[in-house]
Amino acid sequence: MNAMPKYPVNCGGADCVAVAAFKIAAQWTDGTTRELKTYFLSCQECLKSLLERAGEKQRVCRLAPAEKLEPPGVYDLSRGAPDRQLVRRAELE
Ligand SMILES: [Zn+2]
């Protein structure tokens, strides 16, 4: 259910019509389940501003006591690949 669609996805930047190349997402867990919570899909250009916006959202996110949400990171957007196979691009964060 977290697999990326197999068609090109547009960047989530305001007024941006570029095709997204990255996924901005954070590891979330409730102690039992682990998943990647997606904030934005982004092109190279919008990466910095969208990562900032994702960070703001992450900080105000209300969590239950057992839940943990890590700061958002940048992942290579491989179309059709499941989230756990996405490659993290820490050098872009
Ligand atoms: Zn963009």
C-alpha cells in the first residue's frame, strides 16, 4: 500500500510542475509497526524548502506515548519500489 505509483509524480512544491525525484519521509513506529510516513514528493529544486516544511510538520505532530516519529529524511524516489527499499540520501538533508 506504500508502493509508489508507476507513473511520474509531480513535485509537491508550490507552483512547481517538475516531476518528483525524491521523497521526504520520516520513520514512524508505535513499537509494533514501523513505517515510512511521507510528507512530500519533491524535485531537486524544491528539496530544501520542502524538507524544512516537513520538519515543521514533524515537530508539531502529536504522538501517543508509544509512538515515535523521527525527523524527516530524503529518499530516492524509485518508482514502483516498496518503501523499505528506498535509498536514503542523507547527504541532501
Ligand atoms: Zn519542485
